Amino acid sequence: MTDRDRRPRNPRQRREQPEKRSTTARPQRDTEPPEDPRAAGRPSDPALFHRLARFARPYVRPLGTAVLLVLAATAAELAGPLVIKTAIDAYFVRSGGASAPDAVPGLVRLAVFYLGLVVGGFWLTAVQTRLLLATGQRILYDIRRTIFRHLQTLSIGFFDRMPTGRIVTRVTNDVEALSEMFSTVFAVLIKDAVVLAGIAAVMLALDVRLALVAFLTLPLVALTLRIYQKIAREAFRRVRSRLARINGALAEYLSGMRVIQLFHREAAVADRFAATNRDHYDASLKELRAQSVFRPAMDVLYALGLALLLVAGARTLSGDGAAAEVGLVYAFIDYLGRLFQPIREIAENYTVVQQAMASAERIFALLDTPPEVTERPRARPLPAVRGAIRFEGVWFRYRDDRWALEDVHLAIEPGETIGVVGMTGAGKSSLIQLLVRFYDPTRGRITLDGIDLRDLRLSDLRRAIAVVLQDPFLFDGTLLDNIRLGDPSIDEAAVRRAVEAIGLDETVRRLPEGLWTRVGERGGRLSAGERQLVAFARAFVRDPRVLILDEATAHIDSETESEVQKALRRLAQGRTTIVIAHRLATVRDADRIVVLHRGRIREVGSHRELMRQDGLYAALVRLQEASGADVLDFPDGIFRRFPIEAAGRP
């Protein structure tokens, strides 16, 4: 190819030309959001509460019943000091000369009534607590289900960028933080709010002057809460953020444990994990320091309120009719203690609420993440598929990275078998990810039977295409379930036919429970070759019109591959087949072979035609034969390390 051939054909291509030397880009991992709430545009607590309330709307009836029970239990609790006040004023501080024996029946009645209030309040509290706990768990069930369903709608690009451990944190740790709030704190806060309002009303009804004295410390309480909120909120957010990093690091290190041990990197990895763990430790200490100051501050304010009330009560008792005010002063002291009790509980649960708000913020940030690949409002159902595929001027890159594919034009006829080869990073896998709509082209379009893929229903498109990946994923279930993947239209007989056609039947007979044998996590009880055959059976049983093999024989030995090739030839009959290959034997018999290099199609033709052209493909084949390698794929810089003819260079 001459310099003239490589010159861009239009000004727009010329502007993109500096990125032309890119290899297949990998999506970048998301980083932690900034810590400054203003910079991140974080929602306020009321906004988060409002969104959480949407999940509670279906349960208005049980929540309303629980609130009524709380009101009744609170009334019983607030009546207790009034009963004691009555006993003191009417029977212990005597006026009117009644004898002590005459007071016994009245005291007994008050005692029985007081006991009834205590027992009734206990029963009402137990019922409403159980009702709120059950309702809270239902709400959390809905939240988890909503998160998981939303995750299933997100595009593969999101999972390429977001570490798995961080996603798991959203569904587990963050929802668990909400669990404690809904199951415990929510019930306590409802009760405490009613108790605070009830106590304030009763105190004002008994004596406005003493009530105002008791309320003097409440502005200081509110100010303390506000200051604590500002300090603690960011501390809680940092703790959750660092915990997500720990989970992400653990998931990565556990998945790569073989590599860590093979290269003796245990110490280095342990040091990196220790640094991540230390960040979490430091953030937790800041949280604990905020708590350690807040709780004693509330005790000091309670003591201040009690002191003020005692001074005011002493003045009340020193005037005329002091004897009649003893019960009143006792009631106010009792109510003041009860007033600060819910405030203490709010203080103790404030940590949980803030953790829940930080978790809710992260959960809603996930739920607000839109899928990058979506169906159009009037997506068309896919008619009977013939399998004609067109790439029309396709350009593609991952986010803002360099081009992975550049100006790709390719027409694949129905029933044609196409091999795709190229060096590492040439863009082979990117081509397939666009075809199954894991991503959409940055420019240009791809059609199936003349219809733009973006105009089709995703379910119809992916039902028409079966993909066998280089590293197949198996779930921790039975072999039958892993082939059927929960599709009710696939019966056991169809699975057995697929197993036999692929050559997996001997493996099935060796398994202790045949198709019902559990394969373990990620198929760990099967060999790499057996896992690959299971992936072939998945594709075979679905009878697709378009078959894609993405380096699907990389983990199969030569003897097994020979059997698989026979099955694939039967499977490919009458189907459009695209084979991304490492091995020459996999693409040698293809109708056409597409040679990709640095994101562009450089050569297209049959094996014989490309060998006669003596270009890039022929150079790769000679390199394979000279090196004795079993695969056809080589790094991009291979031409600088091996004496290959310049004709093979683009």
C-alpha cells in the first residue's frame, strides 16, 4: 500500500488522522466521585427521602396501621406521668383531711390503671414494631429487585468501566445500610417524633411557663444536630466510598489469585490492599470522632435543661399553693427525661440515618445511570432472518479513547462463512461487540437484512445471533441449566441432541449425574475444553441464523478441535458465520477471510486468494509456519522483530 492509498479521502478523516495508529482501546474504569458535594451536585436529604418514599407507596396501608398503633402506644406512655402526678397530688400531698386508709382504694385503682397502661403500651409497641419491620423488609426487597433489573438494562460499556466489587457494594452493603434504617430506625423515628410532639403538647397544657423553661435548651439541641450533620455526613460518605474500594480490590485480587501466586506478588498485593484498608480505617476514625463528641453533648444539654427546670420548679414550690404543685413539678421532671430520651435515640440513630443517606445517594446514582444502548421508541420486530450483514462506514471508539475501528465497509451474504484475523488490538472483538449491540457505532451503521440494528428490538436481534466467546462463562448450576439458560422453549431432548452433535456426550456420560451434575462456580469442575464445548452446545441448541465464534477454539486442544470443526461445519450450513480466529485451521476453509489491522480492513479474500496477494495475511501465515506457533494472532509490533517481507506491512 502506498502513501497515496493511506491518505485520508476527506477533510473529516484528515482531522481524525492523528488517532489512526491506535490499537483496540480498552474502556477506562470509573473513578471515585469527588468528595465535595457542591462539585458532585449531590442531592439533599429531603430529596433522597422523597425518592425512598416512592418505594414505600405500595405499603401505605400497613404503614398507616403502624402509625395508628404508634399513636396509641404513645398516648399510653404519656399518660403514665399524669397518673403518678394524680397520685401525688390527690393522695400523698393531702388537703382536705382524708385519712390514709381512705386513700388505699384510690391508689390501688391508679396502680392497676398504670399497670394497664404499661402492658397495653408494650403490646401496641410490639405489634407496630413487627409490622414496620416486615414492611421495611418488603421495601428493601423491592429496592434490591429494582437495582438488579436496572443493572440488566445497562450496556456492557458500564460493566467494562465499573469494577465488579463496587457494583456488588451497591446491591449488598448499601442496601443493607437501608435495611437497618427501614427495619429499626424508621420505627424508632416515627415513635420518637410522635413522643416529642405529644410530650410538648402535654407540658404546654399542664403549665406554659415551666414548659417554656424546659424548651430553652431545644435551640441548642437543634444547633448541635446541624453541626453534627455537616461534620458527620461527609465522614459517612468517605467510609462508604472506602468500603467500596475494599470490595473492588478484594474482587480483583481474588479473581487474579492464580496470577498473583504464579508471579510471587503476594507481598506487593498485600501492601496495596493494606493501603486501601488504611484509607478505610482513617475514614472510620473520623466518623467515630464525630460520634464521640455528639453523644456527650446531648447529655450535657439534658443536664442543663434539668437544672433550669429544677430552678423554676423551686420557685414554684416556694409560693402559695406549693403543696399542690409537687405533682406538677414531678411530672415535668419525668417528661423532660422522656423528652430527651427520643432525642438521645435520634442521636444514636443519626449515624445509621447518615449512612443510609450516603448509601441511598449511591444507589440512586446507579439507578439514574442510563443505558448507552437502548431500543428506539418504535423498534421493529425482526422478521424471518436471512443473515445478510452490512457494515457501512463504521467508526467506533470506547468513550473518548482512540479509534478501535475506522471506516469499516463489509458486506456478508446470507449463509456465508467469514473469517476475521489480525494482530492483537486490530479491532476484531470490537467488530463483534458492535454486531450484537453491546456498543453502537460512533459513526456509520450496521444492518441485518437491510435493517439498521438500532431499529430492531434487542431481544429479537440477540435471539437471531448466537455467540461463542473465547472464555465462556458458566453459572453455578447444573450442566442442563447452563446449556438451556432458563429458556422454557428448550427441552431436555433438544439439549441432548446438541450435546451429541457437539461431541460433549462422552463428557456427560462420565459425569456422576449426567446433565444434572452441578458444574461449580464458573464451571470450575469442568476442564477448559469442556467448558468451551458447553458454550458450543448453548449456541447449537438455539439454532441461530447468525453464528459468531470469537476465538472460540483457543482453549481446545487439536484433537478436540477436530471434532468441534466437524460439528461446526454442520451447524454453519445455511447460516451466516463469522469466525474470529487465532488458529489458521479455523479460518482456512472460510468463504472469505477479512484481515484487520489497526482498526481498518486491509485485505479480503479466500485463503488461496490472500496467499497469492502475498500481503499481510500471507506474512502472518509464513510467520506462523516459521515460528511453529499454534495460533495465527501476533502482537502489533511483530514486524519489527521478525524478518517478514515489507509487502505484508500496511
